[in-house]
Amino acid sequence: MRYGYFDDKNREYVITNPRTPVKWINYVGTLAFGGLVDHTGGSLICKEDPALNRITKYIPQLPSSEFKGETLYLRFKQVGGYKVFSPYLVPTLDHYNLYECHVGLGYTRIVSEFYGIRTDVTIFVPLEGSQVLRDIKLTNVSTQLQTVDAIPVVEYTHPDALKQFTNADWVPQTMQSKAFWDSDFVILSQYPFMRKDLAVNYFTSNHTVSSYESDRRRFLGANEYATWANPLSLQQDELGNYDAVRGDNIAALLHHLGTIEPGETVRLVTQLGQGESVEQVLPTIEHYRVPAHVEQAFQELTDFWVAYLSKFQVETPDAGMNSLLNIHNPRQCHTTLNWSRYLSLYQLGLGARGIGFRDSSQDVLGILPQMPAEGRSLIRQLLHVQRRDGSAMHQFNPLTMEANEGDSREVEDAPKYYGDDHLWIVLAIAAYLKETGDLAFLEGVIPYYEKDKEEQPLETGTVLDHMRRAIAFTHDNVGAHGLPLAGFADWNDSVNLRAGAESLFVANQYGKALLEMISLARYVGDEEMVVQYTATYEAMKRRVNEHAWDGEWYVRYFDADGGPIGSHENAEGQIYANGQSWPVISGFASPDRAALSLDAVYQRLNTIKGIKLSAPGYDGFDPTKGGVTTYPPGAKENGGIFLHTNPWVIIAETLVGNGDRAYEYYHQMNPAAKNDSIDEFECEPYVYPQNILGDEHPQFGLGRNSWLTGTASWVYRAATQYILGIRPTYEGLEIDPCIPRGWEGFRVTRVFRKTIYRIEVLNPDHFSKGVRSVRVDGKKIKGNVVPAFGDGSTHSVQVIMG
Ligand code: GLC
């Protein structure tokens, strides 16, 4: 069954059946102000801090039919009272004649028809705005006059999102609402009593309000035994005009829109925002009461996205690949960069999670062609939480820059670092430098993180020093086989081995980071560094191949006693995908071993819905392995299809020249390819989820944790840089495709260092890999690296494979 379709021309996915298996969401605004909007109009909005400055109350765990955060009621008089319904379907669940939710770039547009009224609502946050606008147009599509009232409603939360659920006396005692009549308009403000000088939430519109309500109990019905599906106060002509001094605060504004002629449209714009005080935000409120200003803000948003996407556009023979690469995948990368793992339908931004060092370093990789400056500033921020020994703090709060050691804090005697964290930043910096050529960035001075700032003077280092310390940390922290220690965990957060365990993932990640350091050193002419890191690289390569080859594939860890994990010797967890992809990425695997281990992945880990992280799953809790064994076999990191890792296998396959298999893996994980049979998968077909249940699980194929996942940046990188093979290097743009043999070719428009490259790749003899000739502006060049012209003009590049 399908619930909607891709409309690439308008850069939207259009949901036509609102009864999707789970809520399908979209993001509006940014972490600075914004949040998520679900396809039935519910919204979870916050400003800067999803944990401590949350504005609307959205409880994802409630059934999909329930009110969540925000809705709009419309009503008209009929015999015996008012007919009340929501044009978003939820929470009144009326029969509709038309329902479309257009999931756009930074906006959601819901178009519906109920009872002869067509409602067309565009929901968005203006660029850099601190308000969500809902531009609501109501058209009478019946043949009779219709007299309509519109009552938009928001439910507020206590700013401390968690407290909201943990204290039902203290929280209500501190919540206040107050109405400001601004001529005929109403601004319904809300604030926690103790914080009224700091911030005020407000809800207002551009239409005369005849009455309002700010107390949920009074709105639903005097005794709370009424429901959001049928609020009793909406059977009265007017609302109670009550300023709540405690309790569950809402903002409901009753507008009499008057009589609408057949064919006539009326318009109402609502604003939900936050500012220092009502007085302070009044000019902005007035600004957005003018529909032309709303249209202008929407145009600016559109222009932003058109410019963003224009940096990399493709035409391949695969329509689903085109949809994802031209629109949805770079968009998801923008979302992960912005929100890290802070706020989604699944990750609620609570507790200390904040921004993850590992996750955000990888998110940088997904936006470099489009937003290198944002990439640079996130890298700088991350380097501020790298410790002087080169390792990194695991998470930090971007507002306070307080950092912590993640889950390792909870476990006594556990190492207080993650083996992989600090190495990701080396990869991110190298990618940034190749994208921009901005080598001066290496000289910027950034302090190392000091937990106790009072006791230790801050030590600083250049960006290059930070990279070198990251390398040195892994160099100096090795175990019995001379392989890097795993620390509390490596990329696989859920395998928590006793101190002393060694990680082959980190060994290979280190190898890749060393390759980056060597090519950087070579480019800047630092021979000493080339020699030093080449020796270090070769030494680790030897150790990996000496100790970690298991016969048909590489092992994944050695535990604290030196026993292998991810070996044929193990009954469970015999083979891990990351154990095989990364030795190819690091260049440690010989061609024979690369081929054998990648074949082992294909045979033992691949399914038609994606590659499993490991197999067989652990069946039962094992405290010596930790979190991974808390899931049943086939779920999450325990043999699930943990999608983040699939692009690493794709990259490895392209490195060995297997374009058919690389594409097979790419295609099978493309959510767009699931559009026609999405019931099993359940999640949005326009973004990648973090995980899909594996074939050991009875619900094989079920996706979860969509949107905020490292899958986004890595699959984007795998497709653009390794399958299509358009890869920034220090010298220029390398063209090194690895495509299915069946393809005749493809086209790419790529903006690189302010220059537009129009690239056409032809594959007349049906190769997977290999470039026979490259012509730039009609002239043949030597090799396959197109120069970085940096001249702001357009150049044509014709590539013939062979
Ligand atoms: C989650 C975490 C990420 C980790 C992965 C595998 O996606 O955000 O940091 O690498 O799980 O455990």
C-alpha cells in the first residue's frame, strides 16, 4: 500500500492518505527556533534547547489519533449545536473528501476538504525567525453560503520538558497565561511564573478575536472528562476569556470569519513564537500580520533551499536515486547537522544527550558542498570539547559548552572515553579542507577541554595540533595485540566490553585518519609528517592483518582476555559488517582479503532490506558484552539492519570496483524504493531511518528512528563521492565513478569552490569503474582530477569510462 508520492518538480513528498502507519514528520526552522510538525498538523516546537526551552507539549507515545501540540478547529452552526471539525483530521477524525500533506523543504502544507470547506495551510518558520507561521486559507467549495468560525489551538508545555511529566503539582503551580488585547487582536502569552522576565511564549493571529481560552480544562469541558475530539466549550458561542494562573496552559483564539460565498477564500495567519516580552516582540508580530510579509518570508525560505540544493544535482537512470540525491537526502543532512540527535519523534532531547561528538563530526560530512561555513563552525565547536590528551568528550550542550563522558559516567571502573570519537573529527576536518581549500583553517587556535576550569589553566592548540593529538591518543592507547583500545565503546555504542578490550573498528578508522594526515602532509609539503605517519600506518596495518584475519573475514574486537568477537569461533555475533567495510576503507585489507570479507558480508549479512550489522544475534543478556545483548536478535545493534553502516559497505565495494553490488546495496536501502509497499517499513519514505529490524526478528523490515541518523551523511557521501565518484581532493575535483555496468552514464552539476562544473559521464562500453578520458571545456586533460578553477564561472566536463 502507498500513502503518497514524490513530487520532485515541487521538491515535495505528498501524503494523500493520512492514516500512515506511524506519524510522518517534517522539520520547520532550526535548533535556534523550530521543531517538528507531523502530517496531521501536530507540532513540537522549542527554542535553542529541546530539553529546557520547549514550547509545545507533544507526546509521541500517545496514539496517532490524539491531539499533539497544536491543531485548528473549524465550526459552523447546524441544527442542535455547532459542527466542529479539524481540517488536519486529528483530533476530530471526520470524514474528508481530500487530504494532502505536502512535505516540503522547511515547510509543511496541508490541503484538505471537509464539509464543503477547502483548507490550505502552510506551516513554516521564516529564515532566522523565532515564530512558527501558519498561513491558513479557507475556501468555500460548496454551492451554499457558509458561516465559519476558526479556532486555532496550541498546548504549551513547561519549558523543562521532562519535569512536565515528573511533577503534576509543582509544574501546574508555576504556569501562567495572560491575554493582551491589541486593538481587536489578541496576543495570548504564556510563561512559567519564575521565568517571566526571561522569555514569553505567545500565540496570536491577524484577525479579530472575539474570545479566547488559556486553560485546557475549561476549553475541553469543565471537568476534564471531555476530549480533544469534542471540546465542550466549542459548543458555546464564545470562549471563557480566562487568564490561567495555574494548570495546563493552552492558547485558543476564536475568530468569527463571517459568511463565505461559494468560491470565496478567507485568510488567517497565526503566529506561535517566543520573545523577551510581549512589548519586545510586538513589532515582529505586527510585521507578520501582513500577508505580503508572510509571502515574502516564504519566498526567502524557498530561495534558500533552491540555492542549497543547486550545489549538487544529478540525473541518473534511477528516479528514486534522483529524488533522494537532488532533494531529500541533502535535506536530511541539513536536518542532522542542525538538530544532531536532539529532537525527533524518537529522540526527545532530554537529559544530557545534547550534541554528540561522534555524531556531529559525521554530520559535517553531509553538508560540505552546500554549507562549508556551517561545517567549519561546527568543527570548531567540537574541537572545544577535545581533551588535551587528544580524546574527546562524548557529548556537550551547545549553549553552555558543558561536556560529559556519555554513558560511561554510569559505569564504575569503565574507561571514560570512546575509542572512536576523536578520530571522526580528523575525517571531518580533512573533508572540509578538500572541499574548500581553506588551509588557513589549520592555524586557528582552539582551547582543549578542561572539566575543572578553575584548577587547570586552559591549554590551547591549533586545529592541526588538535588533529595530531587525536592521532597520538589512539597511537598511545593500545592493548595486548597492539591494537587500539575500545574505550567505553567504539562507534557501536552498545558493545561495552571490559577495560582492555581492543577495537578493530578503531584500528581501521585510525588507518583512514592516518591516510588523511599523510595526504594533507604531502599537500602542504611536510615531509617529516609524511614519513612519521606512513610508518605509523604501516605498523597498524601489519598488526591488523597479523592478528585480526579470521580466515574468511576480519574479527571485530578482542575482549579484555584477548578472545575474538566477530569470529567463526563465536556462536553468536560471528561476523560484523563494520569489521569488513572498514579494513577496505583504511586500505589495510589486501585485494584478496577485501574480496573475501566483502563476499562474506554479501553471503552472511545481506538481506533484501539492507545489510545487517552482525549475525547471528545474541540471544539473551550477557553482562560481559553490555547493551547489545539487551535487544532481541535482529533488533538495533544486535543483528538489526543498522542503516548507518550500509554506506560503509557501499564505499568499500566501490573501492574494490564492484559497482553492481554497490548499487544493489544502495537501491535496497533507498526508502523511496519502498514507497509502494511501505506498511511493513512504516516510516517516512523520504528519509532514511536509523534502523530496520533484521531477518532474525519476526517483524523483519520494520523501520524506526527516522531522520536523525548518521545514515544521512554517509549514504549521501557514498552515492555522490563513491558511486557517482565526484570527489573533492586538495588539487581539484576527482572523477572516479563506480556504477552498475548496465548504466549508459549520468550527469552531475556540482558547485566546487565557487565554480560550476557540468559533468557528463558516458559509459558506452559498460564498465563499472575506470576513466578512459576526461575533457574539460572540450580539451583533454591528463588524469581524472579536474582543476579547482575557483573562477566563479561554469565549466563543462566530459568523462568517458573505460
Ligand atoms: C546511535 C548513536 C551513534 C552510534 C550508533 C551505533 O545512532 O547516535 O552515536 O554510533 O547508535 O551504536
